[in-house]
Amino acid sequence: MQIRGARLRQQAWTAGRQVLVVASGDLAHVGPAFGGAKLDAAGRAAIRQADAELLQQLAAGSAEGFFAAIRRVEDRHNVCGVSPFYLSLRLLGDVEGQVAAYDQCPADQHNTSLVSVCGMVFG
């Protein structure tokens, strides 16, 4: 993987090319809709705090820090964006990002499940 990743990085940034990297994935998928316990206001706040740690690592451009944060909680929040976010950071190398938006979207009719999403721009 490291050899291919290095080759991709080399090809993407040669000869003054402008490259747009787009990674798509969500953050948390929690609550009964995903096989978990019902969320209340305190549960949503806890997810927001856990997501803030992930966003901090992403904004710092830290692939290893991001993955370590996922590993620390044993991915109990079902973050489907782990692979695209981690691999994009590895491809981009030394980069910093800025959160453009963050939200928690209801994932069931009773508002006891949620999916959290964010937009981030790196430059």
C-alpha cells in the first residue's frame, strides 16, 4: 500500500498539475436505526464531542491521529468515512483543513437515531 500510495502522490503532484481530491463519507451512525440504544439530548451531545475530536484530527491533517481516535472508541459510533478520510489524508500529506459545516441528521421517525455529517476544506 505504501508503494502505491507514494506512486499516486507522485503522479498527482507532478508537472504543476492541479488536483482535486474528494472524499465522501459520514461520521457517526448511532441509535436504534443502527442497532444501538436510543439517543437523548445527552447522547447527541456526547456524539458531538466525539465528532469534534475526529474533526480536530482531520483539520490537523493527521491521518494517524484520526485513526487513533477511531480505534480508541473501537469505532462504536459506526463512522463510515474512516477509509476515505484516512486515505485522503495519507494522499494529501502535510495539509491543514477547516470545517465548513457540521450537523446531526435524524435517522428515524422518533429522533432517537442520528447520522452526523460535516464538510471540510483542505488547502
